Amino acid sequence: MKALLCSSYGPPSSLELKEIPSLPLQKGEIRIAIKACGVNFPDTLIIQGKYQFKPELPFAPGSDIAGVVTEIGEGVNQFKVGDEVFSIVAYGGFAEEIVIHNKRCFPKPPGMDFPVAASFMMAYGTSYHALKDRARLKEGETLLVLGASGGVGLAAIELGKVLGARVIAAASTDDKLDLCKEYGADELINYSTEDLKTRVKELTDGKGANVVYDPVGGKYSEAALRATAWKGRFCVVGFAAGDIPKIPLNLPLLKGCQIVGVFWGEFASKETMKNMANTLELLQMYNEKKIKPHIHALYPLENAAEALEEMQNRKVKGKVVIVMDT
């Protein structure tokens, strides 16, 4: 099978498309012919050795997969050959096939195509865990979403509206904010031309945002925290800006607010039943047409490095997806 391999840490251009042997199938595992794999910001970090999880070299990046079951191992009763599935894996998605445990897979809804299925788990799983489990967002509260035009940002906008919140979307260009408006944002802030803290205060009559969803980090985090309401919840989701901010701890004291970490991958691993319940709720929302990923572009496997560069340079609105010719 073909796979795009990271043999040494470096930029996307250092990845190599190679032919590698198929992995053997163990008890409880299934083999999946990958049809699509979503690109996520952690993929740009893991190939540089900058992510908290470091696979043994060489490895293929890619975690959001969708495909067709081609072989089942001993003891697998949940799936059969020919079933269409989607899953989240630690790595290995930028390849023509993958072997994973059957309990990590979900049946793909018949009306969901492969690129959409490969854009679903990371973005919506992360955002739903953040807003539902960590921030406990309530109906009528105000949600501020930073990096709002990205995959997790758009998912947070949609889910914020589903949960009954008023959503303020913040992004770096008017073009990105136009998409946020299409996805349901009530108010828009261009933080490259407007002062983030001031505008949030203006839009909330001085009260601030009840919940902040921050996948960006960098210089915007402290400004957003300063615009948090009394007893607000600040969700630390990621650091797409590249810098991990150093927060003055007097701010949560003065505001009586919480800074909560959002590590969906660890949540999915440690609290599997809660994650399963969340995923089923998300699939129900999809079936009811309340949520749907925005596909920015599709790339063939041989051009996956270009997709990673687009993501790394923050040119992506929504999701980019690698599609396989298998």
C-alpha cells in the first residue's frame, strides 16, 4: 500500500510517498481501505515533533479517517467486509489502508459522503466536548469563538447555536467572517483590525462572554480572557498561532472565572462511554441537518503535503481532506 511517511521531523515538504507492506490483522481488529482523511492542525505539529504525542519514526500523519472494511479479525462481530465506517486514530491516516481495533470505529451514515465523514470526528468531537462537558454552555449565554473559520471553530459556532447560545465569531479576515456568518454566528469581530477585548465588551453591554473557545493561543488569548464575564469559562483548545500564552493568574481570580483544558483525544480514550454518547448525539444533529462540515478543498494523497502547508499557513476555511484512489 502507499503511505505518505514522516521519516524525520520537518516541514510538510519533507514527507515522502512510499510503498509499504500491509500490517497483519490481530484479534478484534479490522482492515479499512481509506477513502478520505481529514487534515487537522495537530498533523502539522506531529510531523515536526512539536506535538505532545510522538509516534515512532517513520509514520504517516492523519487521524480523521473514513473508508470501507476489507477484512475482519477474529472475534469481530460488529462489522463485516464492505461496511462503510469512520474513525479517529492517533496517526496513520495518510495511507491507502489502516488496521485498527473495531471498537474505535463508527458506522458511516448512508447519507454522509467520505470527505464529510473524514471531517467530522476531530472537529465536532473536540468542540462538543469543550462546550458541553468542559464549559457547560447554557442556553442564553454568550459564546466567543476565536479562530472561528477553522474546522473546530465552525463546529463550535454550529454547536453553540444548537445549545442555545448567542455566538460571537472572531477571525482574521472579513472573508473568513463571511463564512462564520453563514454558519450561524450572531456577531463578528475581525481581530486583525478591531480590538478584541473592546469589541466583546461592546457587544455584551460590558458584561463579557460567558464562554470563550480558544484554539488559537498567541496574543489573542489574554485579550479574550480579559473579555470574559464574571464566572466565565475559558476553554484552552489549541495553539494555532504557534505561541503558548503566559496568562496572568490574577485575571481568573478577579473574574471568578475558570480556565479549562480541552484534550478531546484523551477524553475519548479515558471516558469511552461518554465519548460514544457524545458521538451519537452529534450524528443525530447531522441527520437533522443542524451541523455539517465545510469542505475547503480536496487533495489526492500525492499532494497531501500541499494540504498541510495550507493548514500550517492558516489559509484554510473549514476542512481540507485527503482523498484516496483505492
